[in-house]
Amino acid sequence: MTITRFRLKGAVEAVRWTGGNSDELAAFTAGRFYALDPEDRDEDPDATGCVCTSVGGAWEAIHPGTWIVKAPPSDASYAVPDEVGNEWCEAVDG
């Protein structure tokens, strides 16, 4: 197995799911986000939101603290758990 290391080019945009910013995330993802109602949390009772990521176009349940990241040039979006995002991302403004 050959492991290749990469460095991210440029900045990405990200919004953190707080559990209460549904409108902000829906706008950020062009409508590919919605808050999960308690009765719809069968598989993961702690998940409070759902986002359609660019990875295979699958809907992914997310928890408060999860970052939704858009990466250029295609603005592909990814769900990144809080602890991972804090390790490999740092704010460039604000």
C-alpha cells in the first residue's frame, strides 16, 4: 500500500450545525439540509439534522457540532465531525 499525503489548497467555507440554525444551513447547502424531528431519529437518536453530501449524494444524519464544509472549485460539501474539523481546520477570518 502506498500512502500519499496532501495539503489542502486554499480556504474552504464551513458552517457548524448548532441544532438551531436550520435556515442558515439550508441556504448554505442550497436546500440539501433539514432538521430531523425526534420521531425520525430511529437509527441515531442523537442526530438532529440531515445533509445531502457531495460524496455519493447520500443523505447523512449529523449531530450538533458537525461542520458542513464546502470545498472549491465545485463547492462539493462534506459533513465533518466537530473533533476532526477542529484538528485540521483553522479559521482564516472571524
